[in-house]
Amino acid sequence: MTGNLVVITSAPTVSAWRVQLEARPNAKVFSDADFLLALEIIISERPDVIALDPMFAATARGAALVARVKADPSLRAAEVRTLVPDGFDQPFVPSSAERPEGTEAMMSQQLDSYGTRGAPRFEMQADVDAKVNGTSGRLVNLSITGSQMLAPIRVRPAEGIRVTLSDDSSEVRLTGVIAWVNLEIAAREAAQRYRFGVEFRGADPRLLEKFCLRHKQE
């Protein structure tokens, strides 16, 4: 096989793959822990072949990376394959459908089955200061029972979470659990973020309704 090659494999097998490919100066091997660094190389160097460890390809990070590659017109010629002990298997076929609009995600749960479907929800304006476990994020939508948010921190389904929403006149402190999670990679940069739904616990519905009405998109 000729052309530039990027391999992403599990940490214990990185050395073995580097030895196997040492005769190919156009091959670069990365651990799955360094997949964002690998993605930066893929975007900048546009390799002919991207070979993934099957275990990594089956994870949310692997699926997000594949979807990011598939969504980039400049990488249209890149062939994504899975690794086998002695080489490369058939072209990789993602298990989830590709998603448009600049980002791709591997969902751990179906979006519409969780989060704020139990009550009217409102798309939020960008002027809300939102924090997730103390880290700045973005409030996508809000209802009296839950919200959808974006943040650069890793969260997992069923994990407890603290959310703080504030504006010029008030601050709302909430607790809840993660209902669903998407891992996303931005289409124009090698950066990851998480989109997730929060189910509130013990929230004051009147307070949340007022906040919704103040900041909903018209």
C-alpha cells in the first residue's frame, strides 16, 4: 500500500505497529489517547489511509472522529480502514448515520427519548451565563424539568451534575442527572465537546418558568 498513512491504535500496541511500519516513512502511529492530536495531523496532512483499531472505532470518540473525517470535503479522498494483526481490513463502515450541520456525534441514547420532552422547552438566547460543575458551557434549551447543554467536560449518562444559570438579575442553582450524551467534534477544528440532556431534581418550577420566559428565543 502506498500513500500517506495515519494509524490510531490502543496504547499497548503502539510500539508494535511502529515497528511493523518502520519501513514506511509516510506512516504515523498514534495512541487512541492522542486521537485529537491524530485528528490535527489528519486535517493538516490529508492522508490517503486512516487505519483504526476496531476497539477504538467502536467507542464514541472513534465514531466521532470517523464522522468528522467523513464530513470534511477536503478529506473526501481519505480511506478509513480497520486494523487487523497483519495489516488493514476492509473499508470501515460507521455504525451510526452521518450527521450534517458542521458537527458529528455518536449518541449514547436517542435524543428525543430523554431530557426536556416532559414539559414545554424553549430555545435559549446566547446571553445566559451557564456553568456545568463549575465549567463554562452553553445552555441550548430549557424547561421546568430539564435542559440541553454543551460543555467541554466529559459527562456520562446517570451521572449527577450541578448547573448554574445566571443573568444580570438572578442566579439559578440546579442539581440533576445526565439523561443522554453526545460526543461531538467540531467540523472546522480538532476540538471535542459534549452535548447532553439534564434531568433536574428538586427544581423550583416557577423560578425556572420565569427564567425561560426571560431568555427564550422569539
